[in-house]
Amino acid sequence: MKTIGVFDSGFGGLTVLRELLPLIPDARYVYLGDTARLPYGSKSRETIARYAVSSARFLAEQGAELLVIACNTATALALDDIREALPNIPVVGVVRPGAESALAAVQSKGNTSASRVLVLATAATTQSGAYTRTLQSLGLRATEKACPLLVPLVEEGWIDPSPHASVTLDVLRIYLLEALEQAPDANVLLLGCTHYPLLKPLIETTLGTLHHPMKVIDSAEATARAVAALLPAQEGAAINAAPECIFYATDSIEKFQRLGSAFLRQPLPAVHLVDLGG
Ligand code: DGL
């Protein structure tokens, strides 16, 4: 049974883990949320790479034989650094699977050349241009919009349902209005941050009020499929109803357990605190 390491700066990567569990049940999962150093998305490339490499090394020390970088920011800015630091471990990021999901969504509408993908992501991810490059390599046009307030809102649990979700709706309305001014022809919305799928119902509501309904997609399912493709077929197909999951966070372990259970839609076992330094 393989040990799969899954890493994000916080809860966001649980959206990827949620897709991995049913698809690859015959595995042991070690998840790390680097909550002490979150958000990554407002930091420099050098800092993001340092944090991401130390987090990946920690998962390798816990026995991870395959790493899933369930964080767009770390994927966009530090995938090569992680691969260089851990040359013997296959590393799967989320940007390419996300872009391929956008392509599949566009193709299902039958019009690739006229399509523009609007990518919502952190400031660091948008500045890296990783999504624009990857989408263009697939023949798609792209506009990226930085939404720096969304990760803190998700980490606070101000998603639907929450009495505070109206604040998040206001923030989303401003971001989406600005984004649609830049890209009025956008017809697919790609969630380029693994925290954002937790806002999907609120994003769809906001697009409705702005009279710009779009297909909203994320990288979670495609990333899980990319991981499954690296494993021998019998492992992906094995039957094991309850894969073993071990959770680590670098801060706020009680909050991680409480909100993480809601996000993963199943109770989380005790979350272990780990100190990865500054
Ligand atoms: N979930 C991370 C991502 O996909 C959020 C990054 C952050 O910590 O700002 O980009």
C-alpha cells in the first residue's frame, strides 16, 4: 500500500484529498497544512519555495512515496524546487490538471478557439503567469484575477453555510465584477486555488446575480486522476472503504480538526502539531 503525501498551506488541499480518497482508497495518506506560514499567496517566490520544500521534505520523512502539491501557489512557484529537492519521489501539482479540466469544459461546449478562461487565484499564482502559459499551451485564452481576501475568508469558515457568508458574497461580487470588466468574453471560470472550491456555491450565486453564468471548474478531480495514473492499476482499483489518513498542521490544530471535518465531509482524527520553523 502506497503512502501518498498531500500538502497545502491550509485546509484548501482537503478539496483534493476529498477526490483522492474514493479514487485511490488502497493508500495511506499523510496530509500537511502549513497553517503557521499561511497565506503563501501573498509571499515572494523565494519564501514560497522555502516553505514548500520544507513541507515536502517533512512529508517525505513521514514515508510519502508520492507527493501531491495540493496548492496552486506552491505548484506555480515551487514545483521545480520540490522536484529538485526530492528527486526520487514523483510529485504531482495542480496547475496542469486544472488547465486540462478547463480544456475539457470548453471542448464539451464545442468551441475552443473562441473560449476565454477566467482564472481566480492568489496574487503569487497570478503574478507567476503559470496558468496563462499552461492554458495557452492547450490553445486557450486566459485572464487571471488575484483574489487575496478569499483564502482568509475560507480559513475562517466564512463559507456557505455560515452567518458570515454575506461578507464573502460582497467580496466575491467586487472581485468578479472587476474580473468580468477585464474579461467580458470569459465563458469558463477556473478556480486556481484549492481553497476556492469551498466557495463554489457562493461563486455560482454571485455569477447569477451578475447575469454572467459560467461553468465553474477546479483542479481537484483531475489532480486525483493524474495521481491514479501514476499508480499500478490494481492499487487504484482496490477496495478499502476507509483509507488511513494522518493529519499534520503547523498551527491551530483544534481549528484544523473542526473546520477540516466540515470541509472533508467526514470526521477528522486528532491533528498532530508539527514545527517546521520560520
Ligand atoms: N490553497 C492555496 C492555493 O491553492 C492557497 C494559498 C495561500 O496560502 O495563499 O493557492
